[in-house]
Amino acid sequence: MANILSAKVHDLHTKNSG
């Protein structure tokens, strides 16, 4: 479960960065 949350956060950060 935590893995999915981590992935979502990472995706958000990448989207915000790019």
C-alpha cells in the first residue's frame, strides 16, 4: 500500500518539476 502512495507522490513531484 505504501508503495502505491510513494509512487503517486513521486509522480506528482515529477509532474511539478517538469
